Amino acid sequence: MVEDSLQPADNPSTDDEVMNEEQTVGQLQQSFKCGGCGAKMGFKPGTHSQNCPYCGHENPIPQSEEDIRELDFRAFLASQAEASDTEEIITIKCPSCAAETTTDPNITSQDCPFCGSPIVATAHSTRQIKPKSLLPFHVNRKQGWEQFRKWVAGLWFAPNDLRKMAQSEGKLTGIYVPYWTYDSDTTSFYRGQRGKHYWVTEHYTTHQNGKLVHKTRRVRKTRWWPASGTVWHSFDDVLVLASNTLPRHYTEKLEPWDLQNLVPYTDEYLSGFRAESYQIDLAQGFEYGQKIMDVKIRQLVRQDIGGDEQRIHSVRTQHDRITFKHLLLPIWISAYRYKNKVFRFLINGRTGEVQGERPWSFWKIALAVIGVAAIAAVIALVIIASQG
């Protein structure tokens, strides 16, 4: 039985330790030359150094002594940002999925790492808030494929072509994905109701053995009282994806991230990798952050109301001392086209956690259904035969 065609959106690559893809997908504008042979160097995942893929020479990345500082949220919105906190970046935009990524100026065409669509590289310049920190890649491409194979092996009813592709090591593209983090002190005023359970005995009639009988039963009811009050909380590093390109429900499953290991941003960590520019700006990101905070705030409100049940009628939250960071987190991405639909697989570049969309083999599903039906029929025949 023939499987439907599953084709990788990118060409195969055999590099494992160092991401060096300038011939296929481009890289950041700034490049770093090897002091030994003059070739372009790339960041080596799991280290704090750049590595030459040709002669093996390594350059340690200078570690900044500067603290990773929080920036004032309202000052930025009021256009009071210092010039040193923003930068002019050159990006190319995918016409299919609208992802904007950095590229090398000498690259004229490439495939989009997010959806696999071909891009004619027309670069444009925008001014954005500069990332102040990042988590460097710890998982290299070879380790990423090992994690991907394990993930594929656990997929039920996956097309055979997908398993074959996992064994042949297709394209994995290393992307630094933009995120915001927000800190905020919150004061929340609420109104609601506190419910207290109590039990009553009810009398009722029912038919039993053809007769009308009287019975009793215990029924739980709830008394409600009005409740209002104030709860306070300090939020630290509420993480918000600043991209519309990747499915949010999959990126959230890549968490948690070890943000305690953030390092100050430096271009050397991006050498040989791509970086996506943010599509969700600072103010929009905080709107997402408020929704995340609201979940915790409502938990605190319920605790403060007390009782056996709670009803929340309204919550009004005031945010003070809001600060933020713009940072980059490492994700390996592979995109496949199956029946003209793009499926993306994401790998946490720190932990190796794999999440993603998957195609289904309807032939395998059909055979499984037929098999289950056949087994059920055999069991039914055995039962009938034993009763006869």
C-alpha cells in the first residue's frame, strides 16, 4: 500500500556541531572570520565559543560584565527610549507566513525556515528595540535530530515517509526567536460572592417493584454572601512570545526555559544562526502578559474570597513598576509539506523538548479500524458459538 507523499520543505544538511548555513538560508549580517584559515565561524552549541568547521579553530566569546537590566515599560511607550536601547536591523519577509528574519546581504534567494516557502531576498530596514539578553543554543543539530527521532517513534499512525525522513536527517534550522518578559506589581480590586455548602433532607416518592414508596435523600445546597476586597502580587519574568509565526500552543509546551542562565546579548552567539525580529510589539506583548497574569490574579481572588465556592463578578487590576526585557530564545525548526500543508516541528535548543504538528496516515487508521472491527466480529462469533 502506497503512502501519501511527504516532502521536506528544506534540502538535507549534514552539519552537526556548528550551524553554518550561509549557502542555503543565510545568516546574520555580521560575520566572524577564523584566525587560522579565514573561513566564517559559527557559534558552537553547548559552549561559549565560536568554532571553525574547517580547521577546528575556536574563538572564546567575550563574556560581558554588564548586568541584564530591566527597562522601564512606560518610558518606552512614551518614546523616551535611549538610542542605545534600539537598533536598525535588516530583515527579509516571507510572503507566505510573514516571518521576518535576518539574512546575509549576499544571499538572493532561500527557503523560509518557518514554512519552507521559497523567498526572493528583498531586504528592508526597520528600527526595533535591541535584545539585551539571550539563552545560547545548548543542543546541537545532531542531538536535535536524535530527540526528533524519539518523538517520531512515539507517534501513532504516522506516515512511513515521516519515519524515513527522521532517519535521513533533513534540514533543521536554528532560530533565535524573540520574546518579552514583564515584571509588574499588581493591585487588584474585586467583587464577587462567597458560597458555603449546607445539607438538607428532601422527601420524595418513587415507584419500586410496582408500588409507590416514600423516600428521603440528602441534598447539598449553597448559601451565597457578597464578597469584595483587594489582592496584591509581584510578577517576575512573565514570558511572552513576540512572534506570530510559530503556533503559540506548541511554543508554550517547549517551556520551561532556564531564564536564570540568560547571558548578555552579543552578536557572536548568533553567528551561523538566524534570528527572527519581533512582530508583536512592546505594548501588544504586555496585553498578552496581562492575560497570563490574570490567571494567577483570579486564583488569588478565589483564595481571598474563601468559602466552599466562589463567584467572581469583576476584577480591576492596577499595574505599577512595570519593567521589561527583550530577549532571544533558541529553537530548532523543521518544516515539512504534506498534501500541500506545512507541518512544523520545534525543538527547545536548551533541553531538547520536541513539540509540533504531525501528519496522519489515513491508510494506517483505516487498517486499524478494520482490524478492530474484525477482532470484535471474531469475539462476537465466539460468544454466539459458546452460547449455542
